[in-house]
Amino acid sequence: MAIVRVEIAKRPQEQRDAIIAGITEVLVQNGAKREGVQVLLYELEMTCWGRGGVTFDKIKKQQEAEAAALVKDEKKPSKRK
């Protein structure tokens, strides 16, 4: 019997199903019996999880703003002659 605990950010059910199936498959390929594999997903809100003193929702918003700024800069006409 194998019990796997995974801490992840909240995800849609389709992704949770795929994660559970994938983890199960890896264990089965390495000798576990499929019926003996249990996968527990612990989902956390991005506002309750952080790195470097900043919550992941703020990190994501900052990354999105930076990416939008890059796209905006790429669309500006070049000043080359």
C-alpha cells in the first residue's frame, strides 16, 4: 500500500484527476498495486501560501504585470533608422 500526500495550489477538478492518475501510474510502474495506491491532495489558496515573505497571489500578479509590460514594449514601433 502506498499513500502519497501532495500540497498544491487550488486547481480545477480535471487537473486534480490528472494529478491523481499520474501519481498512481508512476507508483504502479514501480511495483505498487493500483488498488493499493492512495493519493491525497491538500489544496491551498494562493493567499495562504508564500515564498520570501510574499504570498503567491501577489507574486503571480507581479509576474503578470511584468509580462504585460513586455508585450506592450514589443508592440511599440522601433525608433531605429
